[in-house]
Amino acid sequence: MKNRLKLKILAGFGLLVAMLASAGAFSIFEFYRMSRSLNALIDDNYKTIVASRAMLEALEREDSGILMLMLGQWDEGRHIIGSADSAFMHAFIQAENNLTEPNEGAYVEKVRMSYRDYKTLWERPIAGTERQGDMLWYQHELHQAFLQTKAEVNALMELNQQSMYDEATLLEAKSKRAMMPGIMAILSAILFSIMFNFFISRYLVAPLREMSGALQRYNFQSPELKVNIRSNDEVRALADELNHLLRRMWDKLGLK
Amino acid sequence: MRTEVVIKYLGIILLVNAAMLFVAFLISVLLQETSTIPLLFSTLVCVILGIFPLIFVERVHDISFQEGLSIVVIGWTMTCIAGMLPYIMWGGEFSLVNAFFESVSGYTTTGSTILTDVEALPKGLLFWRASTHWLGGIGIVAFVLLILPKSRNPRLKLMNVEISEIARQNFRYTTRRVLGMLAGVYLLLTLAETLLLNLAGMGLFDSIAHSFATIATGGFSTRNLSVAYYDSLAIEIIIVVFMVLSGMHFGLLFTTFTGKPQNIFRSKVALSYVGAMAVGMLLVAANLYWLGYHSPGQALRTAMFQVASVGTTTGFATEDTAAWPSFSILILIWFTIQCAMAGSTSGGLKFDRVYLMVHSLRKQLRLLKHPNAVVTLRIDGQVIDESLERQTLVFILMYVLVFVTSTLLLTLLDVSLLTAFSASIACLGNVGPGFEHVSSMGNFSELPAAGKFVLSIVMLLGRLEIFSVLGFLSTLRGR
């Protein structure tokens, strides 16, 4: 019986702390996962989207360079094409090293192939050859290859944009999920506190009040205090001791 | 009434739920799903709130009838609230009302769902959804009684509240025996169906979930197309057999399995129940065939499954019955009203009450003819006293009153008449599917939130058989 009440109260507080601690831990864990998703969103998809945009810009510049070659401006054309090609390859390598979506490798491969075909067309000399000024050749071959490469880069960008959108939608659900343990813990803690308060009142406060009332009303008619104790702990021990004390008093005073 | 005693039993009910939640959590962990934390946290909440009263409240040797009523009514309501925790924490289609509806539908073994895409749910949550059926099927309080120490009085009092008067007619054993028998038959049927479904080609997880739903006469499937997804005659036959068995009085199943003389084949109620269902199946099959909906074989197959599904209050589907001819729909509505046998895992009106009322009517007609005659009503050799007859009549009237009120409230919320009518009767009877928007292939997601809440209360009333709730409310008034 020793320390039973103390253990009960301790258990109550322990369980409350356990609930709040676990809610806190779960929320922290969910928020950590959310921040990781956010990082992934930026690192994975956004990087490829930026690289795709750079590839598209490089392609446009290459097209301008080709038109300059067609007009016979050899030096300026070659210079623009050279810098655009290196910008394209730089962006392409970035995208190639950042495969995060299922099937993204196939998309990157398509970009590589179409760019290779496109490059084959403009790598051969244009200025000073029969292709200079041949707008039909430009229209039917070069521009088609250019459009094809652009379409493949766009497809790669759309794949990552869609994935980014999906992930952002998931993030909303994740943030809700991260908040829920906290909300649930607050509601459960309120319920638990009401229950705790009820038990403390029923098993500690009420018997003490009852004993105090019985002592106040005590009129030496019987050697026993009539109190209703529902538990088997220190409170009952106190009531038993009080009755024991009364019995001894009665014996000592010779009351019957 | 001792509140602490009621709280103690509520705590035990929460612990039973926590045990099943923990199994669902383990599945989620194994499959590394998004439902892991919602299930773990729900388990912890149930354990913490459940274990605390056990620390404070000393052993109980006796409970009063009022305490029993409170334990059953508050226990069921609290269980439904605890059951919605993993749903609401997981999110997706589960708003507060949706989660409550799904949880109530699970525990009351109704099987109506608000989910438009069941297959999007993680396996852990699907298992929990099926488990609510399984826990609710045998009765969450009966589960508690099974794990309680052998104190006779609390068991008897709680059993008297949990199991209706009409169902107790066939349980001629001690409370402890009845509990053991219920649990034995329940487990045996679950294991047997799981095994057979698995042998018929259904995956193990789906077999367990479907057998939980069948034996509890629930109806939650793990597939958007319900049983139609499998398109397997063998699976359909197995489910039909187990649905019919689960719709029968478990006491009669026990006596039949153990070769006792008072068995299904000697029970006029059981034979009438099966007979009515067979007639229903044939009528629907004939109607579907004559109107050119199906070939004879397909008509019989579909009719057999759907009539058994509705007639046993299970609610699985192999076809959208909303597209059926009016006659077949009316037959299904009749079975939705009639429900399964008392003493089974189903809720609602119960076939026994309909049977008793028909015989009571015959008795009254005889008394009109011979006013001075002494006519006793006997069912399966047992004399039915007039108080039970009156009680049954009052129950039916209360049942109709709840149904009409629910329909009125739904129409007030701008729900169409057929949807309101069929949803109310299907939820009150714990059947599951209704017609029009809430048909066997539809769901309750389109209903307004207030309508879902009304139907959740109706499902609980159907499961608790109205009288328990009224008794509890009068106890509160008395206080």
C-alpha cells in the first residue's frame, strides 16, 4: 500500500508527458520529412527545369547563329553557335546528372539524340557553300531538327514541372499530417486532464473531505468514523489509522 | 451510477481497439507506408487513455444495469471516435465528418463508404478499415467481455445490454458459454473464409480483409469495384456461402456444427430466412433474364450475389444494382428492411422480428375469430410471451420513426428522395448500399456533411437497436 497513491499520480503525469512527447516527436519527424521533400523539390526538379530553360535559350541562340551563317556572317555566326553549344552542353550535363523521376533517363536520351542530329546539320560548313542562302534547306531540315530538339527539351521540362506540382500537392497533405499529431495530442491531453482531475477528485479529494466532515460531525457515539473509501491506498490507510486512533482513545478514556 | 466503473470499462474497450490498431501499424511499417505515423499515434492515444483508468479504479465485482447501458452506448460512440483517428491523421479524402462516417460505418458493419478511390489507401489503413468491421461484428463490448476476468455479474449485465432480447431467445447457455461460442464460431468462420478465398485466387491481404468484412456482414472491400474486381465465380460462391452463414444466429450455427439436435435444419426461423432469400434470388434472376439484362446463368449469378449481400446486410457488390429494373430494386429494398437473423453479426430490424410480427398478426386474426380462445405464440417450440410481442412491435415502430426522421432530414438537406430514402434504410439496417447516388457501385461522398453526420447517428442507432440508446438517455434524464 505504501506509495500507491504517489505511483498513481506519477503514472498520470507520466502518461500525459508520454502523450505530449510522442506528439511532439511525431510532429518534428513529419516536419523534418516535409523539409526534406521541400529540399528535394528544389534540388531535384527545379534544377532540371532551370537546365531545360538554359537548353532552350541556347537552342534559340544557336538558331540565330545559324541564320547569321546563312546570311554569310561567318565569324559572328560561328561565335554565337560556339558559345550557345557550350551553354547547351553545360545545361544538358546538369540535367543528365540529375535524374530523379522514373523514366527521366529516356527523356534525357531523346534530348541527346535529337540535339546530336541537329548539331550534325549545322556542324558542317554553311557560309561559303551552296547551303548559304538556301532557305528551303533551312526550312525543311535545319529548322525541323531545331523544333524537334526544342520539343524534347520541353517534354523533359514538363515532366519535372508536373512532378514538382504533384510534390507540392503532396506537401499540403504532409503539412496537414505534421499538424495532426499536435492537434490530436491537445485534444487527448484535454480529455486526459478531465479524466485525471475526475480521478484525483474521486479518489483523493472526496475521501479527504469525507474524513474531514466525519471528524467535524464526530460526537463520541461510536469508536468508528464512517467514511466510504473506494481505493486501497494511502487514503484508506489514513482512514484506517484514524479509526485505530479513535479506538485507542475510546479504550484509554474507558468509553463504551 | 459509478462513473469510474463506466470509465474503467471504456478504457478496456480502447485497449481492445489499440491492439488491432497496433497490428495495422505493423503492416504499415512492413510496407513502409504513409499511414505508419497516424496508426502508431492512434495506438498510443488509445493505450494511454485506456490504461489510465485501470491504474486508478480497483477491481469491479458488480455493475448495475444503468452502468451496463452507459458502457455499451458510450463505448460504441467512443470506439467510433477512436476509430476515426488514423483516418483523420492520414488525410486524403478524410475530412472530420468523412472520417467519422467511415469509422461508424466500419464498426456498425454497415459498409457504406465516402471513399471514391479505396485503392489509394495504404494497406495499413485498409487493414484498419477491415478490422473495424471485425471488431464491430462480434460487438466491441462482447470483445471486452471475452478478455475480462471471470466475474459473472458484469458479464451477464453487459451481455444483456449488448445482445438484444430477441437474439437471446436462441442462446440457451450461460453467459460465459455464449461468449465462448460466439468467439469460436466467429474465429472459425473468419479463418475458413480467408483460407478458401486465398485458395480461389484472391491475394492473402485481400482474403483477410474480405473475410473480416463478410463474417462481420460489413461490406468494406479493398477494391473500388468491390467483389466485381475479381470476376471469379468461385470467389463469389465462397462469399455468398459465408455471407448467408454470417447472417444466421451464431447459437444455431454452433449447435449445427457440433451436431446438437436444436440446429438450423430444425429452426423454422432459420429455414424461413434462407427460404425467403432463395425466393428473392429466383425472382430477381427471373426479372433480370426476362427483361433482357442478362443471360439465364449470369442473371442467376448476379441475383444470388446481390440478394445474399443485401439480405445478410453485408453490402458487397458485383454489379451496379441502381441500373436494375424496378421490380428487382423493390425486392432488394425489402431485404434491406428485413435484414438478417437476430444473434448474427448484423444490425438493423432483424428477420426474427419480421417473422414474429407475421405470426403475431396471425394470432390476432385467430383471436378476432375466436375472442375467448387462449392462443399462445410459439416460435421454434418456445412460447413467446406477450411482453416480447409488444416489445417487438414498439421496436418496429421506433425503427420506422427513426427511418422517416432520417429521410426527412436528408431531403431537407436537398438530397433526392430515392437517395435519402434508400440511404436511410440502408444505414439504419447496417446494410450499406442504397440506390441512385449511393448505389452498390456508388458511394456517400456526394452527400452534404450534415447528411453524413445524420446517417452516422442512424447507423449507430441501427447497431445499438434503438432501445439501448433510449435506455441510456432515460438514465441521463433520471440523473
